[in-house]
Amino acid sequence: MTFEQHGENRFVVPIGPQHPALKEPGHFEFVVDGEIVTGASVRLGYVHRGIEKGAEDRTWTQNLYLMERICGICSHIHATAFVQGVEKLAGVEAPPRARAIREIFAELERIHSHMLWLGVAAHEGGFDALFMYSWRDREVVMDMLEMLSGNRVHYSANLIGGVKYDLTPEMTDKIREGLNYLEERLAHYLDVVNNDETFIGRTRGIGTMTREQAQLLGAVGPTARASNFAYDVRVDAPYAAYAEFPVEMVVAQEGDLHARFVVRILETMESIRVLRRIFENMPESELVTRVPRRIPAGETISRVEAPRGELFYFIASGGGEKPERVKVRTPSLCNWGTVITLAVGHKLADMPMILAGIDPCFSCNDRLVMVKRNRQDPQVWTWADLRNYGIEYYR
């Protein structure tokens, strides 16, 4: 780590892209006056993998597995956004039971993601006991996902037109047992978050964002809802089976780090409530609808609520077996602006917690955008062009 002096008492403190406090690579620069941050910037792109370009060389079915690998934590919701867009272009709808199973996987994934975040954020604040206990309990939901799909990370539950896996009564009973245990543990974690004086000292009043700021900065997901910005795709534009099995949106007024902890824990408990309701009223139908191999020409968008917020897909088809364009905008991209804005005025020691507060995902965020200033000069990149650009960019 090097320090660059700007003025008598001002220094630029660089962090990353390789740093013990970062779970994924990113480069941050904080301008500090003493211990107080007076300016901040972020540079991303260190784990850009060319997935959008790669999608153009793969069939619709092959891309389903590629989209899952954009993010290992929320792989199902990426696949769901993709298949829903393709189904819209094809003019088909997944059967009712398939849509319910998609919601089951999505809410189990939300539980696992929020509990993973709880441990990471607690670790950044020095609360390693909470980190270890929450990750121990997260194994319960990971076991559920493995029981349903055979995989703990990339479940591959979706098909274009439906789902692969069905639920048996025995599976449902085991999931109910696990949910009962998790609900009890989450109640304990909520009590810790609300009453531990040391924890409150590190989170209450830190990184406060007003509702107006959240709306202006384009914040999404729990980060926005913790600032009383009530927006959730599951509620505002229901997909899968959310119209039949709705969720109750969780919001908070305070807008600080503490509120972001509370909102995510309460959202996890809400996911448990919704899952129980689905199990009690599971629809009966086929699991998949036939879809043509060649998807009709057209363009569409698909929106879903990932654990971190609104996930947006743009999909273009030329009428063939492969897409012409797949564009992904992840919730982390929307929330980065809040970190840079909220950093100013806080102590440098608060930066790890403020960063963790948005639950950032670097790898699913990193994309490449080319701005064509001369529209008369179109440019098409090959894989070799993309590789060479990456080499020169980081040289």
C-alpha cells in the first residue's frame, strides 16, 4: 500500500485490486484529511470475462448454463431472468408448477445469499463469532439446494419453457424442518443486531443515505429499501409465481448500516414465510412447455429481483439458434454510486463496513461498454480483439 500526499494534511490511500479486505478485485482510492474521507473513487473491471460476447457464439440452451456462471451466489436468478426473456420472445409461458418451483429456488437462494452476506459484513466489522455462526447455519439451506438439484452452487434448475426438477413430499418435509431451524436462528441474529452495543456502535448512524439520495443515485434492492425507497420487482412487476405467492416488502426508515442489516434479516424471514405458503398450495401441472429451437426475431427485456436488487436483461434474437445480443445490468452496478457518495465525511476505518453494506458482487458487475462517437464507423470485436484490449488496459 502506498500513500500519495495531496497538500499538507491530505493523502490518497489506495486499496486493491489485491488486498486482504477485498474478497474480489477492485481498486479504490480514498482522499483523507487526517482520518476523515474527503473524496473517493472506484475502478472495476478486473474480473471481466467476456460473457456477453461469448453468448453470441452459443445456442440458446448453451447460454442458459453460461448465464448461471455470471455469479456463483445468485446463479438461479440469472438463469431465471434469461429464460423468462427467451420465453417472452418465443411466445410461451412456463407451466404453473414450474413457475412455483422457480420461486422456491429463488427464495432459497435469497436466504443463502443474505446469510452469506451477514457473515461477510460481520467479519468486516470484527464480529467473527457472528460470521462463523451465520455461515454454519447457512449450510442448512445449502443442503436443501443440494437435495433439490444435486448441486450446492450452480443448481441448473431452469429450462427454457420450465424447470428440470420436481419436489417430492419427502423433500418438502425436510425443507420445512430446515426452515424452522433457520427461523429460530435468524430471530437470534436480529436480536444481536438490535441489542449488541458494540455492533450498534459500528453500524448505527454510519453510511446514512436518505430516501432522496437512494432514488437520485439509482440504488436498488435492500440497500434502497433500508432508506425507505420501496421498490421490489417481485412486488411491482411480479414474475414466476410471485403474483400467486406474493412477498411483503421490507423497508426501513433510518437508511444507515444498521438498517441494511435489519432489512436483510427480515427479508430472509419473509422468504421463509413465502416458502411455507408455496408448499401448502403447490400447483399441479407439467414441468415444461415445448419451445422452438429457433427463437423468433425480436428484442425484449427481463427484470427480476436478485438478492442484491433489480437484475436487468436485454435480449435480441435474429430468428436463429443463437442470440444476437445479451446485455446484463446487475444490481451491484446501480449501488456502487452510493458507496462513493456515502464514504465522504466518514472515517477511513468505516470504509470496509460501508462497502460491505451494499453486498457488492464484482465478478457479475464487470462488463465492457464501447461508446461509438462516430455512428458511421461501426466496430465489431473478435475474441482476439477483446483479449488484446484487456492486456493493454491493465498494462
